[in-house]
Amino acid sequence: MATHNHNTDTKPSAIGAILHHKCPSCRKGDMYCQHSIFPMKTMLDMPEKCAECGQPMEPQIGFYYGTGYVSYALSVALFIFNLVWYWALFGLSYKDNSILYYLVTSIGIVLLVQPYIMRISRVLYLYMFVRYGAHTKEAQDTSPAV
Ligand SMILES: [Zn+2]
């Protein structure tokens, strides 16, 4: 990390940065204080600003209220994804209980990964509003220190 010079021409991929919960502006700084979802009580705690580029992690009060829609959409997508592999592996038929088993399995999986969905939803949400390079350390340094 420390050996990384500031002349970084290589742009980290958005997908990788999103999956690793990295800041949308520099794709290097962490968006969450902790890497794991445990302890769950503080799993959504974010630093005030990105440690790498100074991008505010919560641009305005209540910024993340809209993430409910994102996590809802992701949960629905996961249900559909589960449907595909469940159908391929076990088959679905209205003649037996397979649809019920699918629903129980799918609901279980969606509940289990809900903490991850909540975290990734915030990440995706911030990516919708903040472009790559939106904030730079240099620009921040010219502003008067608080
Ligand atoms: Zn950053």
C-alpha cells in the first residue's frame, strides 16, 4: 500500500471495487470501517470520508434512505437466480412440493445474505451518484483545513 506511488494510471475495475466495497471515486479506499459483517451491530459503519481521496461516504444526511429499493431489487434478483439453479438441479413441478421447497430454500438464502445485500446496496447506491475520480486528494488539499 505505502509503496504505491501517486502516479496511478491503472484504473481499478468497477466490479472488483464494488465487490470489495471500495470508494467509487478512487476505488481504493474502504467504504466500511470493518471488512467483515461481524460484529453485525457496526457492519454499516462508514468512515466520514474516504481515507484515500477524501470522498464523503455520506454526501448528505439521509443519503442512504433510498438503498431500501436497491436491496429489494437485489433480493428479487437473487430469488430469480435461485429459481434458475434450483430448476436446473432439482426441477420444478406443480405436481409435487418442489415449488414449496424452492421457496423455502430461496427465502432462507435471501435472509442469510441480507447483511451482505445491505452493505452492497449502499456501495451500489454511492456508485450511482459518484463518478470515478470525482474526488482527488490534491483538490482536497487546496481547500482550507478544518
Ligand atoms: Zn476514495
